[in-house]
Amino acid sequence: MTVLSGIVIFGLLLLFLAIGFPIAISILLSSLFTLMLIMPFDTTILTGAQRLVTEMDSFTMLAVPLFVLAGIIMNNGGIAFKLINFAKVLVGRMPGSLAHTNVVGNMLFGSIAGSSVASAAAMGRIMTPMQLNSGYDRKYAAAVNIASAPAGLIIPPTSILIVYSLVSGGTSIAALFMAGYIPGILWGLATMIVAYVLAKKYKYPVSDKIAWRDKLYLTLDAIPSLLLIVIVIGGIVAGIFTATEGAAVAVVYATILSMIYRNLKIREIPNILRETVEITGMILLLITVSGLFSLVMSYTGLPNAISSSLLSLTDNTIIILLLMTVILLVIGTFMDITPAVLIFTPIFLPIAMDMGIDPIHFGIIITFNLCIGNITPPVGSALFVGASVADIRIEKVVPVLIPFFIVLFIMLLIVTFTPVLSMFLPELFNLT
């Protein structure tokens, strides 16, 4: 029955996706059809409906729409300009300095907005014209923006780690947030290394020198925006408020700050709320149907069967981690990060825990893996948005992205096999 259930649930999922069904509907239908193999029709419908409702009954889940709303407010509130100016101060006069500004800007804005798509769009619209006017190649400008956009999905606050916390059985969100800092920064540094080498090769210009007085002004001007990270993460880690309360604080702070900057108009609020509802509806639907998917797998014993199969091949932790890495990288090329986390965490986390891998560290491993898929064809959302804002075809920018892929894969292996990179800060703050 377990083998048959596995064939049915994954076979139907792939079939529905190939036909063109939305991924949430594909997950729902494949789960219900598989459940009917082991239950009567009326029991299947009742169980499925109960699971969909109970999956939404979580205070922590409220953080998702609130962080989405905060990110959209900041995307419309002029905060990106402040962070780009501050990024210019940080990168100085390095070769390809505007590209490095783009990378740092994506790290800062992406960590606040919590979205690689929002980051690629906001930074790309501002930085691509600046780079083109300075003599940079369009393909290079687009590739740098795309490659660095997912850094904000790892650097907190980020909703994907909240989703992982929910599906992993309640892994500490505060610990996951702190665990994401070093790997997220390493992602940014990896892209900067490639950007530097390419800038030296093609002799891209260096930005004009910024006077110390201007550096001080730009830094002070960015501090209110940067304080959002300090307030939210600091409050969560210190136990002052929960992740959900921190998300609410982020919404209030971002709204006040955007109004002070005079970039958020009252007439824009309905559109902001509508966009929030659309994105939140998509995410929460994925979470609920993925909960049903997990329930079906637990009924049929699929996670244990997959775990036993992998462990029967080898008990070598390195080989098993490499196998999971390859699978996740492949999955990430055709599935968005949220459903991939929801579906594959219940499958791979028990295996990782059997090998002694901390759930916090594994959360960073799976997120880093799937973030690479966020910028790879055929489904990489950040890839498509980044290419769109740069006004360039996908097939022209992908070859330039290859060296970024190579370096990011090396960084993935380093993060995977060096747990201290993920665990140092959570242990430092006694969150483990």
C-alpha cells in the first residue's frame, strides 16, 4: 500500500502540474485521490475538510500576511532608495561598484521585504538604468541583480523560515532567524566575488568617490530603515514579542516611516491591501493543502519508507546529504520555494534528524537549496522578474548566471557541511 500510495500521490501531482493546474490545486487533488485509496469517499472528504480548517488554526501563521504587508508597504514607501544610498557607502570604490551596490541593496532590502521577487524588482528598476548609463553590460547588470535577490529569503525577517517552522513541528522561529544571518551574508559575498571578477575582466568603471560628509549623511538617512530589522529581530530574540507580534510591529513601523518619507499616499492603501490579500491567499492556500499532503503521507507511511530506503543505501551522512541536496536542487528548478518547503520538509527532516542534524541547521540547508532554484529556469520567479525589469530575454542572461550558480553551489556545500555557520548565533543567544 505504501508503494502504491507513493506512486499515486506523486504521479498525480506531476500529472496535474504537467496539465497546467495551479500547484495548490494539484497538491489538493493528488492528496484527496490518494486518501481515497485507504478511506471511504465520505470519510476522505470529511477528513480533508477538517485538515484544511485545522491547518489554518495557528497564531504563528498570522505572521505571514503581516510580513507580506510590511514588505509591500516598504516597497512602495521609498525605503529602497535609502538602502541603495547606504549600500554605496559600504562598497566604496570597488571595481564594478554599482554591481556591488546592487548586491548589498538586495541583501538589505530583501531581508526587510522578505521577498526575492520584490527585491529583484525594486533594486532592478533603480540599479539597472544606473549601471547601463555607466557603461555596464545589460546582461551583467541583470545577472548580478538576479543572483543576489534571494539573499533576503535567508537573512531575516523572512516568511519562508516561518513556513518551515510551521511544517517542521514548531522549530523556534527566533533560532531560525538568527541561523539565517551568516549563510545569507555568505550568499551575498559569493555573488560579490563573481561580480568583482567579471568587473575586473571587462573593466567596468568605479563609482565616483563619496565625500565623508555625504557618507555620514547617507548613513544617518538609512538608519531609520535599518532599525526595522533591529527592532523586529531584537524583539523576537529577546522574547519581548512573538514572531507574529513582531510582524505587526513591522507593519506599523514601516507605515509610519513611509509616511514620514512622504512616499506612501493614502490613495495607495487599497491597492497595497489588495496585493497583500492576493499574495497571502496564495501562500495560505499552499500551506493548508500541503498540510493535507503531509497528513496523507503520514497515513500511508511514505516518509518512513523514503527514510528507510535512503538509509538502506548508505549510512554515510555526507552521501545522504549530497543526495538530498541534488534532489532539492532539481525540485527547486521547477517548483516555487514555499510549496517545496511544505512538501519536502516532512520527508527529509526525519532523515536529517536520524543522522543527528539539528532542525535549525536543516531549515537553513533546505532554504539555501531552494533559493538557488529561485533563480534558475524554468520556474525561477526571481529570474523572470529580474530579466523583466532589465528588459532582457531569459536565454541571454542565463549564460552569464552560470559562474554565479557555480559559486553559490560551492557556498551551499560549505553551509551544509559546516553546521557552525548556522548554529553559532542561535547558540550564542541561547536559542537552541
